[in-house]
Amino acid sequence: MFKVLVADPISDFGLQQLMRAEDVEVAKITGLSEEELIAIIGTFDALLVRSQTKVTRRIMEAGVHLKVIGRAGVGVDNIDLDAATSQGIIVVNAPDGNTVTTCEHTFAMMMAVARHIPQAYAKTVAGRWDRKSFLGVELRNKVLGVLGLGRIGIEVAKRAAAFGMTIIGYDPFLSEERANKLGIKLATVDDIIRTADFMTVHTPLTKETHHMIAKPQFDVMKRGMRIINCARGGIIDELALIEALDEGIVAGAAFDVFEHEPPAPDHPFLSHPKMIVTPHLGASTLEAQENVALDVSEQVIHILRQEPFKNAVNMPAISNDLLNKLQPYFTLCEQLGSSLAQMTDGAVREVTMECAGELANLDTSPLIPYVLKGVLSHHLGAEQVNIVNAVHLAKFRDIHLVERKSLLTQSSSSEITIRLKTTIEERWVTGSALPGVGERMVRIGPYPVDIPPEGYVLIIAQKDRPGIIGRVGTLLGNSGVNIATMQVGRNEVGGSAVMILKIDKKAPKNVLESLFAIPEIKRVREISFD
């Protein structure tokens, strides 16, 4: 008999799912402190929580029989994932439970902004019968731009098609073939900004997506655009949006999220006549709460019965012997994947991991999730990708995974080469992890290098011409960017060359643009390992 402790209030549907299982005994004890949980957790096989209970390392160490922790919801920041992984405890969540709910809220906001529903309601209940001020638009025959075609973005696109809208979408991972099957025409962010009548955002908030719609985008935006954001605050520059509304570039906007929540009482969104706002209600439906409780309860039962399961957010344990041999390469693989994602353009289609030297004799499959985490986190956000769901996320986006082995290596140590093939190009990097030395990048493409993957690195592809190094150094120095180390490589005199600069701080965007403006420089990429 498996014992499950429910430590936070969850939907009765989830509780009933657990209680119907003949081999599961359920105890519901909520409002426990850390010490109270530690005192009783030792007899339980599973722990089910929402966001209220903080599941710490001490709790897990006391849970000597714990096999799984279930989070009835999406976020797992209240669970110590490192502690769970080190103790072989699987953590599962319910990422699909609020997909339809958030999608429907997005559509409700789209309809509201198209027909001025909240503004018309407020005026009517205030005693003013005004039919002239609220002339709306139809959705039919309008172009909807969807930024981010994950679960929610795709569901929104399906419903928009039923309303007779033309769908164009941007997603760095969705293949053209799959987009065509969904009735979506893939486009760039710039295409969407210039051509869409409505735009809805469904990307995670990352360094790359922060203010991805800001003043430069509003300056070239199709006049009369209507914007919906039920994803994350900060993706759209709020102050720049207010200016665009005032100037008539944007006809209306509906936001369920703010960059800082709750917003300040004087936030301009709260008083602007063309804005519609709700207090982050995207997942707030009875059905969504029932779904997450059902989903996570079902997965907990599967794990206890050693049946196939999904939605794990940490890594199940591997043998200690293999773990000791592979552990030095975990961070390296993630760093190599991350660097490649920042170097390449286009949608990722194939990721190849080639292990050479002694690594070729081992089962290196546990390294693949770390590679994918590095690749995918650049676009999806670190909070969305982990070492268990990375493979699932890659397959969902039709990314082909290849693993190769080679007993030969260009050095005496084991090396890992990661290749990234996109719709535009193919690039690769090689790294090693030496005892006492740590992780090193030893090749970028065909060029030999020796750099630690840390801090900020500028990679500059250029023609091999005299004076280039001096011009680059002068430009960076005049901009207050200090060069810590520099390496150069070339295949032949006067041919293609590469310059790798480790810099002390992030280079401003205008500095990167000035570097690229040097005629002999063909490409500039800044890689962040922070």
C-alpha cells in the first residue's frame, strides 16, 4: 500500500482520483510548518502540494520513503529540485492543465478589445447610453499574429481560424511542415508587426524576449494594431505601448499580466481609455484547478506503480558509478548548447552530440538533456526547461536528436562536440572537462581555442587582414568595454579568421553594431554564460 500526503488544498477531483486507487492510502493534512512536515513525512511514499508548502531539503531528507513529489500546478519554485534530484525523488507538475483556460482568456480579451466591451459596460452602468463611442471591428478576415507557438499559442490559433482569421506566427522551433498542418504561416517578428491586425503574445519571459516589442517595433507597426498579452509581463515595453496608444499606432490593448505585479496604483495601464486589464486570471477557472489536480494525481499514481509517466521536472537517479563519470560533463554540455543557440540563426532542426575518447565507451545518453536544456533555454527561458522535460520539448518541436561516438580525439582527454543544424545554417563547438582545470571550449567550428565557458565572450568572424585586431580593441576600449583575454584563429593567411574576446561586462548593443559595421567583419555574436 502506497501512502500519499496531501499537504495543500487541491480540487476534490484530484483527491477522488487518488482515493479510488486501491493501492493508495491518502492523508490530507494542510497548513503544516516545516518542522511538522519533517516529523511525519518519513512514513509517506508521495507528497502532493500546491504553492503554499515549501518542500525543502530537510523535508526530503526526512522523507526516507519518498519517491515522488507532485505539484498541482505549473511553477515548482517552492520545491528544492536539486535536493530532490540528489535523493532520486521525482518531481512532477501539471503544465497542460491551464492550456485551454489561458487560451480562452486570451480570446475573451481579444473580443473585448475588438468591441470595447469593458468600456461600454462601465459607461452604461454609470447611466450613460452611448452607442456612438464604441465602434468596434470584426475578427473575420483579419490577420492574427501569434508570437510563440507552444501549447497555448497553437490553441489560440485554432480558435482564431474558426472565426475566419488568417494566422501568421513566429516560433524559433516550430517547423514549417507542422505550421502548415496547423494552418499557420510562419513569419518573422518584423513581418507580424508590419502586417497583423491583432497580435497575441505567448512566449516565455527571457533575456531575449524582454521588451521584444518596444519603441523600435511600434515605430514600424501597422497602424490600428490591437495587442493582447496573457503570457508574461515585460515582453512588451509598457511605457512604449502607452505612447503607441496615445499616438494612434495601437488601437487598443488587453493585458492580463504586468511587468511588476501587482501594479502600482498610478500605473498608466489602469487609467488609459484604450487599455483593458485583468489581474493575472489566465489560469483562474474551476476546470483548470480540477485539471491540474487530476493530472498530477494521475502521474503520482503512475510513478508509485512504476508505470510510464510524464511531466517530470527533474532528473531520475542514475547509477552512482555512471554518475561519477558523467557529472563533470553535465555543466559543460549545457554551456556548449547555450553557446550554440546564441551563435546560430534560424529555427533549430537537429541537435547532434558526438562523444570522443573515453566517453565513447560509456552510456552518454544522460548528457543529452543537458545539451538540450542549454539550447532550448535560450529561446524558451530557463524556468521553462529542465533536464527531464528538455527531450520532450525538443520532440514536441520536431527537433531531430542524434548521438554519435568516436574513440578518436584530437587530444588525450575526452571531448564532446555539439552540432546545431537550423533552417539557415549549421555550427558546432567542442569542449572538454579536465580534472583540476574544469570546463573548457577547445574548438569553435574548425578553429582551435582554449576558453572557459563563463562570463561574456565576443565571437567575431572576419577576413584575415592587418589592423583588424587593433580596430576592434580601440572600439571596445573607447566604449569602456575591457578585454580580459583574446584568442585568434585562421585556416590560411588572408582567408577566414575568428577572434574570441573574453570581456569583463556585457557589451552594449550599439558597440556590437559598430563592430559589425567594420567592412572586414562578417559576423559578431556575444555569448553570455551567466
